[in-house]
Amino acid sequence: MLSDRIPSPRWREPTRSLPLVWGTYGERYVAGLALIIAGGVGLQGSNTYTNFLLLHGALVYAVGWSILPSRGWRRILVVAPATGQLWLLLTGPFSVWTLTVPYLAWLLVRHRPLRSYVTVLLPIASSIVLPGFFSEYSSMLPALVISLAVLVGSAWLARLLATTKRPRAAASGDPLHLPSETR
């Protein structure tokens, strides 16, 4: 059938088509992302005088991951590793490599295809370079800002890779895989 061979004009986020028990896609996406960011900032902003921020930040962070629109098993799978990673960041700039854990969790929760996982090389590369410039805990803020910028750029690149379709082999042996009407 001709309509089966013609690609859809627009790519659609895979998680948009999931049936949601509560809320809309946009509400859950924005709320989840906001809670992830707020929980991360809260936990990283703690010190010996504000210990309540440790537990509160971790809880808010975990709730953010658990409400993102995605298949349930994916959200459940990422909550513990991503939250544990957040605590590891408290050790300073040498632990920015651990940001690859929530990045991989993001790719899983957003239902990115396997080919987009190559983008994890960018956060890994930045985590190798950054400790050479930022070694003290007092320089954690610029190290995190740069790391987060790399993560956001990598996530957009992963989305771009997800939107491109790899050509499938034609069943008829046609190397171009074009419908005969368009040749």
C-alpha cells in the first residue's frame, strides 16, 4: 500500500501517544522536569546547617522522575539510580561524570531509539575535561552549569537522531525504496 511507504511529514514524540491515567502530556512533562530540576538544586544547595534539604531535594527529584510521561517500568527503573547519582554529586567536581546516569535515564524515559544513545559520549567527554579546570568544591557551580549545558545539548542531539529514520531494506529489492509512482 502506498500510504504505508510514505513517511509521516512530522515526527511525533513517542511518549505523547501513551495513554495517561491522570493529567495531560504537557502538564506531566513540565511538572516532572520542574521537580527534577528543583530537587537537584535543593539537594545540591544543602550544607551542614540545612540538612532537611538533602531529604527534601531527593524526594522531590524522585517524584519528578516518577511523573514524567513514559511507560511505568521505565520511570520505576530510573528513580533509584538517578537519585543515588544526585547524592554522589555532593563530593565535588570530580563526580560530574556521574551525570551520565540521569542522562541515560532521560533517554530511557523519553523512549529514545538505540542510535541516540551514542550522544552519551558528549557528557562523558565533558566529565573527563572539566575536573582539569574545576577541582575544588567551591568551583562546583560552574562545573555543574557547564555539565548541564552539555547534557541539554546532548539531549537535543539525541532527539534529532531519534527524528531521523534509518532507511529500511526494500522488500522488492529496490535499493531506493521509492514507490514506483514517484520514480
